[in-house]
Amino acid sequence: MPDSSRQRLALPFAVTALVALALLSLAVGDMRLSLADIGHGLMNRESLEGTILWQIRLPRLLVAVLVGAALSASGLVMQAYFRNSLASPGLLGVSSGGAAGAVTAIAAGWAGLSLLVLPVAAIIGAMLATAAVLSLARKGASTERLLLAGVALNALLGAVTSYVLSQANVSFERNGQILFWLLGGLEDRTWEHAVMALPIVVGAICLWPLGRQMDLLSLGADEAQSLGVNVRRLRRQLLVLSTLLTALGTAVAGTVGFVGLIVPHLLRLLVGPEHKRLVPLSLIGGAAFVVACDVLGRSVGGLRLGIVTSLVGGPYFLWLLRRAA
């Protein structure tokens, strides 16, 4: 059981780490900026530093923060819903469902009709994938069966995406958009993408007060019901929140894997299983993790965000499986 000092210091440490990484993200790029340059640029939007910050790095940073918070919180909710620390939107196919919906919208040419088409398509794809996993989970599937179902669903959605690409006569520009979705990334993110991701804040606010009920749900459905929790309503709320958070994150950054697995799992090891602490820590920790991965990718030759998180998350997941065995 984690000691009380670690639990007490975890949130201030996470906030400090996020602020430090945010400043580093603003400083790193083709033109490196000092702290004085950042301060000058933030106060003077017409200067060279101000142009770089306000038009390129600030929207990218804000999208990274929102996407990281969304994917991490979504993973925490999935783990509480399934009572399994290996559950996450990526492993269960929810992220792939969102990506498949978005790629279909791009290939069909619907994405240009409205700014809302992509997030709506991603949400529909994510909800269909979630429904497929739940159809198995309702029958009391084991952890292994859920993970295998996620692997199969990811493969199936990959095939759907490949089929859409093979049948669509897409232009070079659309092809670039689709590649962005499949690899995940934060390149060329603008204030429009940041605005598109802002509903993530609403989702986080809705999730915040559910911590105690998630603790009771982790005891089992019957125990939670006997303690006054409306289990059916709570599960419905958690499912909707997790799907929306994943879909919104995927809508602005493409498929970014392992954030929802790594961050909640590490935080649970650090501060224990109480969701009252895990919810805010997952939001802030997920944001810090994605900002750190973005800075790392930009610093080692422009690796896309999805590649960096996979390089970090893949070995971690294999370690978890080895530990579970």
C-alpha cells in the first residue's frame, strides 16, 4: 500500500511536471526559445517569438494536453468498468473504431463538409467498437477473452480501414490526412483542433465526482448495489464518458496507443486504487505523458506521437503480461 506522503505529494508533483514539460514543449522546435523568449512572445504576439508561439506551439501544446488527459482518463474508466487493470481503449479496439470511422469520413470526402464531421464519425466508430466488446463482456468473459476480443477487433477494424483505402480514389491531400490518422500525431494542429477538443474538459468535469462510485463498483456489482449505487446507470455513464473521451482524443490526434494503459496503471501502483485520487492524477498525468512523448519525438528526428507512445507502451505491456503470468 503506498504511503500517505507519496499520496499527498503525487498531485503537486504531477502539476509541477506538467508545467515544466509544457515550457519545454514551447521551447523545443526548429527555433529554440529561452524562458525570456517565451515570456516575450506570449506578451507580444506580433514579434517573431509571438508568431511561433501563438500560431504553432501553443495550439499544439493545448491539443497534446487535452488528448493526453482524455486517453488516460478513458483508460482509467475502462479499467474500473471491467475491473481489470489491463483494459484500455486501445487494447479493446475503441481507438481503432474511432480511427476507422474518421478514415471512412475522409476517404468518402465527408470531412470537408463541416468541422464536426470528423469527431462525429470518430464517435460513431468508437461506439460501435465498444458495443462489440460489451456484447462479449456481458457474458462474463475472462480477462484473456476480452484481450483476445480486442486483438481480433483491432485486426478486423484494420481490415476495414485497408478496404476503405483500397476502394477509395483519394487525392494526395486526403492520403496525407489518412496517414496522419493511422500513425497518430500532433503536426499542424491549429486552434481549430484545440477548440474541437475542448469538450474533453466537460467530460473530465463529469468524471470527477464519480470517483467514490467507481471505488464501490470495483468491489463488485452486487456489493456496489447494496451500498446504494445504481450500477446500471453508473456503468452507462462510464461507458458513454470513456467512448466520448477516446473518440474526441482520436478525432484531433489520430490513433495514439497505450496512453490509457500506461498512465492509470502506473498511477495505481504509485498512489493506490482510490479513484478519488486517480481521476485528477490520470487527467494531469496523461497530459504530462503525451506532452513528454511529443517533445521526445520532436527531439529525435520528428517521430510521430503514436510511434513514440507505442515504443514506450509496447515493452511495458509485455512486462505486464509477463508479470501476470
